[in-house]
Amino acid sequence: MAQNRSKKRSRTWIMISVAIAIVASLCYAFWPRATQVDMGEVYRSSMTVTIDEEARTRVRDAYVVSAPIAGRLLRVEVEPGDTVVGSETIIARMLASPPSAIDARTREQARAGVNAAQAGLRVSRADLNKALADQDLAEAEYIRYRNLGPSGAVSQSAVDLSKRQKRSADASVDTGKAAISMREAELANARARLIGFSERLKPGEIVKNTSGAIPLTAPISGRILRVIQESETTIAPGQTILEIGDISNDLEVVAELLSTDAVQVKVGNRVIIDNWGGAQPLAGVVERIEPWGFTKFSALGVEEQRVNVIICFTDALDARSSLGHGYRVEARIVIWQQEEALVVPSSALFRSGSQWAVFTVENYRAHLSLVEIGHNNGRIAEIRNGLDANTSIVLYPGPGLDDGMRIKRRRFTK
């Protein structure tokens, strides 16, 4: 009997122990634990606010060399990057336009013109022969009358009349010779109308005979930026051949800013030119903000209003000697800067109603603190009111973090 009571008592204690263990496990499982967070501090640092935008380099005054007349452009020998001297270096050569092809009707009309010119030349030569004969007769009569005049055999008026007739005959000879020259010119002109492309020009002939080529010289000293028309071809007046620019002294940067960003930029703002391929960023300054905005579509198809901002380099030429026309760079325009600003990482800020707030850390508990911020560059924000230096704060506060919750610093394991 006593043994049975002992067994029942042991069973009771075992059940009580199991129940206590279960309750303890449940309490441990559901007991509130400290939330792991990333922590930082409020500190003082140099702070700059920039407007970042992709940009490109360009030559301020790029000269476009065009054909002055219609003609045959010979193959351009200069290459992009070649150095040229203004008014000295020959960059291209042109020949006069070749004659056009002649159709059957035009050819027959030209042949008829040649025949007419030849007939007119024969008439002029006949008139000259008649004038020469009259000249010989008039000269003989004048010599005879001039010899008879002193003896009184002929009157002085007859001598004068023979002299006049001689001069008239001489003038007729000159007129006949001039008429022959005119007829010969008309014949040459008529024959020129028969010259066609197929008769006068054989393949390659125009390239070999370049004695009458028109040289085109460089308008300025600089380098060839690009050759637009390199091969030999027939071009019209004003057609572009190549571009020349001075990339050493005339290179600038063009940044297309959103109009909302451009209104914050002022002439003279410092510019950091980065990601251009060199080891160190380049320095520049805003030289001009164009007053004309233009519409441009982004890569996502969003319509944007853009404004060109012109930036000039302030570094020495040696630091950017490898840059050329149309190169991609990144421009960071400094619109605000302060050396000793009270700042906080932007990742610690969040909105609490209509105000900015952070979670400060005190005795391993998070406390909601409203703050007034100034400038924000996306990495750090300026604190104007609400925090002091060296105050511990929570970085990247999650949506489940509330005021007064227990927290602990997150440990990173490798």
C-alpha cells in the first residue's frame, strides 16, 4: 500500500516538472527580444550638394569645311587627328564638274551649229580676201597719185581721195580679220557643245590630270575632327567635306540638365568632372547657362525639359590632353558647400507625419526624435535642429521599429 502511494507521488512530481519545463519554454520563446539594428552617429563634416549629370565634351567653335563650288572632289588625304595650320595646310582638292551626257537631239543641234559656224568662217575668209584685194588696189593708186602730185599731173584733192580710199581698205582688212577671229571662236564654241562625258572622260582620267585642281586650305589651326566625305565624288556647292577644331584651347563640356535643376545653377559654380577615363577628376567652372530649353525623351520614354549648361576647364592642358571632341564625362556641379556642417547619414531619416525624424539610441532603447534638416545630397543630410554631435542613431530603421523598443547593435559574421 505504501509502495503504491510512493509511485503516485513520483508520477505527480514528474508531471509537475514537465509542466514547469513547458511553461518555461513557452515564456522563453515568446519573451520580447531586443531588435537588431545598424547604428551610427551624428557628426560634423565637410558637406557639398551637387547636381550630377552625364555630359559630353565638344569644341566650342568647330569649323565645317564645305565645297565652295560644284565639282569633282578628289580623294581626301588627311585623317582625323591630323594637325593643320590655318591658311597653309591643303586639306582637299577639287576639279571642275565634268560635262554632262548629250542626248541625240542635243547632239544633232550641236552638229548643226558647228556646220553653221564653219560656213560663217568661210564667208568671213572670203570677205577678207576681197578686202585684201581692195587694199592692194587702193595702195597702188595712192602711191601713183602721191608720185604724180608734185609734178601737177593730178590735183591735190585726187591725192587726198586716194589716201582716204587706202585707209578705208586697210580698215576693211582689219574688220575682215576680226570677223574671222569671231567666226573661229563661234566654231570652237559650237564644237565644245559636242563634248560629252563619254567622249571626253575615260575612267580614271580625271584623277590623273589634277593640274587644274582647286586647293582647299584649312580655315584655322587645329586638328581634323572628322572626315565626312573621304572618297572621290561629285559634290554640290555647300556640301560638307570635313570638320576642324582646336581641342587644345577650345574644348568645353556640355551638360543637359533638367530645367528644375538648371535654375539652381549659377554662372561661376565649381564643377567636378569625373569618370572621364583619367586617374583623377578634373576641375571646371560653369561658364554659361543657355536660356532656351528643349524637350528630350528619357530612356524610359518620359518627356523632359532640358537646358544646356556650358562648363569650361580650369585644369592645365596636360591633365586632360587625352580628351577629344564628343567624349563622355560626368559633371558634378557644386551648388552648396560648408566645411563644418552637423550631418547625419540620409539612411537614418524617415517621415513622421509632415516632419523628418530619426531614432536615437539611449540605454539600448530607440527613441523617436523629430529633426529639422537643411541640405541633403543623398548620402548625408544637414541637421539644423533636434540633434547634437556624437548622438547615437539607428540606421535603416525598419517599419516594425517603434518608440521605446529595446534594440541592440547588429553583429556581422564573416
